[in-house]
Amino acid sequence: MDIKENLNRIKATLPAGVRLVAVSKTHPADMLMEAYNAGQRIFGENKVQEMTAKSQVLPADIEWHFIGHVQSNKIKMMAPYVSVIQGVDTFDKLAEIDRQAAKNGRHITCYLQLHIASEETKFGFSPDECTAMLDEGKWRSLQNITIGGVMGMATNTDDEAQVRREFSRLKEIFDSYKQKYFAGSADFNTISAGMSGDYELAIQAGSNMVRIGSAIFGERNYNLDK
Ligand SMILES: *Cc1c(COP(=O)(O)O)cnc(C)c1O
């Protein structure tokens, strides 16, 4: 696995304005360091303990994105250093992130995870739940978080048309939220969608942040995806 070569190959295909999250879950810190030395600064992890341990031994200018399922009782552990919590799927979690950010004198960016796939197992707000949460408006009083965009995962299928439809749906939802709730806010600007197997489709549908793991670091030995 030549991490640097993989990164450079992928980065060369990303249009300007599309940011790359290197998904380093399950991989040891020295592999992240290789990516760091090749210029990568944004890393994504899906286990809080693992991310915290890596954050303590790796350079301080890394931007850590938590991309896993957010458990309320784990927010406290990452609040001192995490940059972005992708995959927020309830108002209560936003409120808890806000509280923990305040305690640490920090500001944390959150993305709203939307369930766009047909699979039951994927986490996230249904679009209706998310709209209801935004309509209710309580989020507007949270001073220590920024809602920076949306995040979604397409169905794991060979049916390209379905994957395109799902990513396009996410883009439509983003556009409608931008207009309805975040007009005039430069902060709501990110559509996080696309992984190793489908990021080209995601970008074509409007994604401006891809989360790529195995195409950079190789296959994961053990499966911590859930
Ligand atoms: C593991 C993971 C990825 C990266 O998956 P690859 O197929 O290895 O690129 C992206 N997003 C989330 C939420 C993940 O859990």
C-alpha cells in the first residue's frame, strides 16, 4: 500500500472545492502519519476511543472528523479536540455537543446525517424528521455549535442509477435547507457524501466532501463500520 501515491492519485481526480476526509478507522497511527506527511490534514474516524488515542499521538493541526454513529455519552470524550461531528441525527445530540463544546471553550461543527439509503441499517434522520427538527427552531439557540451541512451514505449496491438518485436527493435536501433555514449563512456549506466505491457519483451529484478510506489505506482487517 503506497498511501502517498493513493492520496495523490485520488486528489488529482477531485474537482476544486471538494474536500477529502481520509478515513483512517482501524489503521494504526503510523499509517495516518504517512498520509499526514503526504499533506493530508483531515482524518475521519468512527470510534471515539480510537480517535482520541490517535489524536493524542499525532500532530495537533489535524482536523478530526467523527464519522461514526454518535452516542451521547461519548461526546464528552471528543469535545476537547474534535473539529467536526458528522452524523448527528437528533436534536438532543446537537444540544449535548453544544454543552460539551461550551465546557471546553470550543466551537464544534456538526453535519446533519440524513438517511438516504434504502437499507434499514444506516443511521440518520429521515428527511421529514430533520425538517421537523429544523422547523422547531430550538437549534437556533445553540451558541457553541455550527450546523455546517449534511452527510449521507448511499445504499451499498451495484445499481448506479439508485446510488445517483440517493446522492441527488441529499443535494436537493441540502439546497432546500440552505434556502429555508440557512440563507445568508456562509457556514452551512458542506455536502459530505461519497466513499471509496461511489465518490465519483457523489461528486457528480453535488457532494463537496468525500470520505475515503480503503482506496487510501487499503482494506481494513476487521470491520468496525457499524
Ligand atoms: C468507513 C466509512 C467510510 C469510508 O469507507 P471506504 O469504503 O473505506 O472508503 C466513509 N464514511 C463512513 C461513514 C464510514 O464509516
